[in-house]
Amino acid sequence: VRAGAERPVEITTFRVDHDYADFRRPHRIEFGDTIEADLARRDFTVNAMAWGTTGGGPATSGASATSGAPALVDPHGGHDDTVGGVLRAVGDPRARFEEDALRMIRAVRLAATLGFGVEPATLAGMQARSSLVAHLSGERIATELDKLLAAPVPSIGLRLMSDTALLAPISPE
């Protein structure tokens, strides 16, 4: 981005989620106090990075983040996965998808729109938990499918949905 150019910046409070109710929403959300706990609840490593401080500890991206000195906070290796074009769930993929089944559809959409591969454990987690997408609302699925169909090569995502058994619960035909 050139100097002086505007770009979007997202700012949020730290959160901690507790017990997901319907394979989509947590029963309870609390405000958190560490960036690491907030990043640990994210879906994929490429979405589990932040610009900030770790409260005085070192950032895991190789840069030192001391209190007051912002740096990339990347406790799950999202930078390396972004550079490598890999989509990887944060933590245990099966548990991540049980929390929010829409994450599997998002994985397909992100892989297709970004041209990323899905790492084997995340792919296996999608295959193992694919039936959970039947609990999602049609509107949420439609939003992700609209974005998928706008990808440069949507057939990549549709093939991934077929290979992971995500397509059958969404479109039995």
C-alpha cells in the first residue's frame, strides 16, 4: 500500500468462546484479556494472526514484541501457511468443525478463492465432520456458495466439496 492510501483495518475486543450450541454459535462469550486466547479460538491459522503486542512476551513470528512495541503476533504459524498457500485449522480440526460447521464451507471457499491447498489433517477433519453441515441454515450456506461461485475457478471448490462429502448434505441431487 502506498503512503497515504487508505486501507481497511479491523479492531475488536479479545473474546473467549464457551461450549457451542448448534454447530454454529457459542452458548456464551466472555471478553478476554490476552491476544493469544483470542487467536486460539479462530478457524484457520491464516485468520489467527494479529498486529499488536503479546503483553511483554516474544511474538512467535520471529520478531520480538515487547509491551508497547507492536509486532506480528502469530502463535499458530499463519504467516508461514499464508506464504505456503496452506489452509490449516487452528488446533484439532475435528473439534474446530464441531464448534462451527460453517468453517468447513469457509475452508472450501477460501481454498478456491485464494488458490490454497488444504493440509491433510484439516481435510480429514472436514471429511469426518461433513454431516454437521446439515445443521446450518440455508442462508449461511448460500452466502458462502455465492462467494465460492465468484472464485476464479469455482470448480476447484465444488470438487473439494464433493471429495470431502460436504456437497451431499447441501445438495443431495
